[in-house]
Amino acid sequence: MRKTGSIALAIGVLGTGMLAGVPAGAAPGGVRWGACPADATAPGLECSTIKVPLDHRAPEGRQIDVAISRLASNNPGKRRGVLLTNPGGPAPGLKFPAELAAAKLPHSVLDSYDVIGFDPRGLGHSTPVTCDLTPEQQAVGNVPPYARNAADVTKRAEQSKAIARQCATSKTSWMLPHISTADTARDMDSIRAALGEEKISFAGYSWGTHLGAVYATLFPQRGDRIILDSNVHPTGWDYANDRLYAQGFDDRFPDFAKFAAAQDSTYHLGSTPPQITAKYFDLAGKLDKKPVRDIDGPTFRMLTYGFLFSNAGMPLVAKIWQAIDTDQPLPPLGPGGNPSTADNLISGRYHMICADSRWPRSVATYQATVALDRLRHPMFGAAGANVQPCAFWPSPAEPPVRVGDRGGPSNVLMLQNLRDPATPLAGAEQLRTAFGDRARMITVDAGGHGVYPYVGNRCADTAATAFLTTGQRPDHDLACAAEPH
């Protein structure tokens, strides 16, 4: 998932501008920077493209484009290298360096690095893929709908089969075997070489933490300082990861319950956290039986989940509940998707996650797991356990990369909120164990998706900034207390 708090129904606009190109034979360090496409324009940001092999095992074969961007160091005299970034998603990241700067990435970091963004292969301004998705298919996005019963699983399975078939027969199906996290990590090393750097530092968020973990595993000696923020578990975005969304919702919901209870005079949803929890089940149950203004039970659950990625979304969740409870029009939910680019975003996401690992093939398996997770995690378990198109995907072209401590340098710093709905603490702890002594982890007593520099926790921010600028990292895992805002 992407670091931002947008939900599956609110797809970002990606655009279709042209980039300045770099010939395939350009010398290392000879990237020709130029203007960025319209949807990635930002002060100080420059863009280009490089050529990479479609299949890195056949480097002289067919080439594809990878779009890259640069926010050059504010102080070239203090520049120590490049900081490659990824916002998660999987999603385009061409504008991400400027977004980090706008989010108050410290000046000392912006002085120390050229901050580099890129659109992963298959996405955005890199050579794109398509599954020819309809608007209805695009709307599901990251997380399958909540399955109320076995029939809902069967329905979703048929929808997923159709998507997988479309991806396998589209005009870009020739790329399908090679849109994977491992191939994207190899592209990162091609970016490193094109920039003329011996090593790269990296800051990856959400799914980008898996990308960074794979890079650190495949190229352990070429990574400098690696920050992984809001961590996916060590096997990446597979079925086990989807099922963790239920735990993430359980971890995060009490924060909203406290907020809504304290604002009972405004929203009238309940005056105690238990009453807010009861209201959730009451509204979901009523909508399961009879949708209100085109909002059914699964959509209600998804809206609640998606807008709790950040504290800023809590008032909107409360307004949505209030509108449903009083049969009033819903408040504005934010900008809608651009159909011409939403297809690429969701298609590229399926290509990436489905190529990384084997998913269960049997619909009966999903029906049984949905029933189990509905009992274990009644708030959201029957969503994360539902079917993805990956169940009907061709077998991966190569085995998944096994992330772990295999002799690489101790240069990974993990950042993690305790109550992250999208990448829960439970998954981060598994990745921390897999990395062993290669990593240290900073946990923050906060909710939401994304830590640095988004939460504004001085303890975590100070440690992350010191690591990026001086290389100093905590000797042991660090727990940062909550800070008032």
C-alpha cells in the first residue's frame, strides 16, 4: 500500500506527460535531467528516463523505460550521495521527492542528498502495463471487499478471474512475467549505476519497505543507509499480508473510538469508546441488509478503514457515520480517480504483487479463511481474507526473494507506528526478526500509516535524521513515547 491515507476508491491522478530521455549507451553519471511531466512538476524537481532490461537475466534483450526524478541537494558542498525513495503502493513515485520536502523532510537531509524518485516498472511514466480494467474493477483497489458470506467470496472470485484473464491477454501481457519486486529492485541498481554512484541510500514506505528489503538482500554491499517506514512483513504483499489488515484495523480502531466519543456533542455517535464500537457493528449490520444512498456494508467498512490511515481522516469518518445514521447525504470524500490513469495504477499493482508469490488457488480455501477471520476479527477480517486476482495468476517467473540476515552490513533502520492499519506492527516485528542484526527498529506510540516525517514525533525524527546525515543508529531497538500535538 501507499504511505498516503487515500483509500481504494480515491485514486490519485497520474497523468501522461513526456520525459527527457537518456540513450541506452549513456555513460554512468551521464543522466540528462530536464523538465518533468505535467503531473510531476514541482519546484526544483528534474526528470529523465533510463533504459533497463525487461529481463535482467537477459541484459542484452528487450529494454523498457524507467522514469526517474531528482531534487538536487540544497547545499552541494555538503552533499554525500543520493537518497533513492519509494512511496509504496506500488505506485508512481516521480513526484515523491518534492512531496517529502513539502512534508518537512529536514533541511540537513535535503542538504546531504540528491533525493531521487522513480516510477516502478509498469507504472506511470515508466513503460506502463494495462489490464483494460473497467471503472468498477478499478474501484476495488488495494483491499478486497468485506465478504459477508461464502456467496460473496464466490462472487469476488469470479470478478478476480476476469481481471486475471484481462491482464494475461492485454496488449502489455508480454511484460507480465517481469513486473515484480525483485525486478524493480534490480532497476534500482540500474538507477544507481546510471547516476554513477557506488552506493545508494534508500527511504521506502509501506510496500516500499519490501522493495527496500529485497534490494538490501539482493545487493547488500551497494546499500548505504536504508530507512524502511511502515513495514510489510518479510514475505511481502502476499495472502498472509492481506490477512494482516484485520489486525491493523483492530489495532487502529480504538484511536477513532476515543476521538468520536470525545466529540459526541458534535457527531452524536456515542459518548464512550464501547458505544462507538457498538455503533460500528450496528451501522454495518443495517447496511448489510439495506444499503443507504448506495453505501452497503462492505463499502462502509472500507471507508472507515481507509480514512483511518491518518488522524486527519477521523473527522471525515465521523461525518460519514453521522450521515448514514441520520440518512443524510455523505460529505465529500475527496477527488475521484482519473479513469485513464487509474487503470494503470491498479493494473500495475496487480502485476507486481501477483508475480511475487504463490496465492491459494482454491475458492473453498478463501471461503474457509474468510469464515475464520470473520470470527477472529469481526470488524474487518472478512475483507483481508477475501480473494484477489493473484489467486488466478500465472506462476511466478522466479522464486520469491527470501529477506533476511545473510552477511550484509548492519545498515537498516525500521520505523513503525504501534497502531498502523495498513502495515500492522505484527508484520513489522516479523521483518525485524528476519533482518536480525542488520536492522534496528524504532516504534512510535502513535496510530496511522507513515512515521518520518509525517507523525512529528521528535524522538523518531531525531533518530532517523541522525542516521541519514551522520550514519549514527540506535545501539538497540528504540521505543518512542506518544507526544501531544
